[in-house]
Amino acid sequence: MTPVYLDNNATTRVDPCVLEAMLPMFSEVFGNPSSAHSFGASAKTAVTTAREQVRALVGAVHADEIVFTSGGTESDSLAILGALAATAGAGGATTGRSEVVISAVEHPAVKTLCASLTKTRGLVVHEIPVDGRGRIDRDAYAAALSMRTALASIMWANNETGTIFPVADLAAQAKAAGALFHTDAVQAVGRLPLGVAERMIDLLSLSGHKLGAPKGVGALYVRRGVRLGAQTIGGAQERGRRAGTENVPGIVALGAACALAAERLPSDTPRIAALRDSLEAGLFARIAEARVLGDPDSRVANTTSIAFAEVESEAVVRLLDRRGIAVSSGSACAAGSVEPSHVVRVMGVPERFARGVVRFSLSRDTTADDIARTVDCVSDVIAELRADALDPAA
């Protein structure tokens, strides 16, 4: 029986069209884009095309606002460290802007970096709480912004719950305070219309393997006029913002994936949302004491995070895998932990539900048959685990 893959927030399959666009870069178009001969020119043209494709998807004005990186984590690091280096610096500086504002549910790429900077450089970080639906406390956010704020970094869509943050409003508030605004849009790119040029977003991170490109490539949008201190020093690649010979196959793949996403977004979104809703309806009709986490009124179409009472999520994931269903117990970066994720904790999910959180993340490859099979398997697994918990001999 064909496996069902519902862990697309962790990574996606490389789209066949993306692979087709990428393969010639390993053989026919193998030159270094910095080289002056025709081999280099061909590679440079391919990179230029990809940069334009990324620009179009995120809605930037200028192609040179796109900086290619190795993925979402590097993009987040370059945004935060680069912004601090160009403004206040993590240890304080002449401008007096030496603080960062983040949400309490940021991805570890942001949250862990900020925690490290607090320990090593004395960076002041304000973590803004969220409510039971994972929505940011707008009053606390406004109160944290001041003339000391160098950067606010708030994710566009949460990787575990799919909750969408009002980044346009949050960016406007940060700009009013004189601060830069960065958003980790890894889970939003290709799933939501972005239009960064119409918003006051200064920096935006994205990752190729979340939208049908391979792992190891990403990008950072840097609005024109925003100063960014380079963190990888060397050559003049990426307009001096990220040195190193370009990963041409990965960059071309990212560009192709962005072009496909732009084309398919209008039709993919309602179809995937309908499948997600069908999954939820099927599960809730058959399983008692289950609840959706996050904001059901504002979330990306492909994601549902469901908490099942009185079961362990790791056991659910393991048993589903044996049945050919791939899901996640939360963020892939926290896999293996028996404790509820930091997202679940700060949302205040009751303990009897908090340990049984399972994330289902769909893609354009997901079918109605996949959903029907998943409903059957999840219902059986939850019933089995709950029966075992009640049987003293189990």
C-alpha cells in the first residue's frame, strides 16, 4: 500500500518539475557564476532567472533584494545578526538600539539564536506571549517596542499550529518605533500571498525544502536601503551580503519551486483547505476528547495540529508510521523529546492534551483517499492506545 505523507511542514518532496529544472545545472550548466567565460555566463543567467522567480513569489520590487542562502536557519541568522551588526550590535552601541522583540512561539532558528546572544553578548530579548489559540499579545508587543529596539522578528505562520500572525500590522508598529522588522516566513511562502513590497517588512526568510525544492537552499529578502552586516565573509557574491560560490543547482531549483507555487497557489489553497477540514471532521466524528490547536480562523490551509487526550504523541506517530502514515509530534527540530513543545507549553494547553499533540501537514500531492485512510488509521491508533492505558496488564 502506498504510504501517506502528511509531514510537509518538516519537509516536502522535490517536485518533478523542479528536479527537471535542476538537473542540467549538474552537467550542462556547471560553470561558476563569477567566471568571465561562457560557462560562467550560463550559470549566472540561471541564477538571475531564479532570483527573479523568488522575487515574484514574495512580491518584492527588485530582484537584487533577494539574497540566496543555505536555508531558513541561515536566513534567520543573517537577518538577526546582520541587522544587529548594522544597527546596535548585540552588546550595545552608539545608536542605543540593542534590544530584540520576538514571539514566544518562534522557530528554534530564531528563539535559540536569541537565547544564545543573551548569554554570550548580553542581548536584551523581549519574548511576547501568545493566547490559547497561539495569537500574539498585541498589547505586550506594542509595550515592548521602544527607542531601544533594533529589530522585531515575528514569524508569519507558526510551524506547529499553522496560526498566521498579523505581520503587516506588526511591521508597521515596529517601523513606527524606528526598528527593523524581520519575519520567518518559511511556513508561509508558497502557502499565502505575501506582497512584501506593500508591507513594511524589511527582512523575510524562506526555505526551499518547504515548497518542493531540495534541502540546502533558501533566501533572505532584504528591502532596498536596509543595512545588513555580512556574516559570511569572503568574496563579493550576493552583493557582498553572503560570500561563497553560489549553489547553482539549488538556487535554480528554488526558483522553479517559487514559479510553480505562484502558478498553483490560487487553486491549491482551497483544495488543500477542504482536505484539511475533511480530516478534522472525520477525526472528531470518531474520536472523543480531541481538539484543534491554533487559530481556526487564521491559519495556513495545509496545517492542523490536533491534541488527543490521554495518549502520548510519540506513540501515535510510531504506530501510524507502522501503518504507512507519516505525521509529526510537532516541530521536527524538537523530535525525540518526550516533553510537549515550547509552542504547546506557552499556549497553555492542559497537560492531559499537551502530551498527545499530533501535527498533520498536507501538500498539493495529498488526496481524498489519503485523508480517508488517515482518519481510519488515527482512529484505530487512538482507540488502541487508550485501551492499553486502561488495561493494567498491558
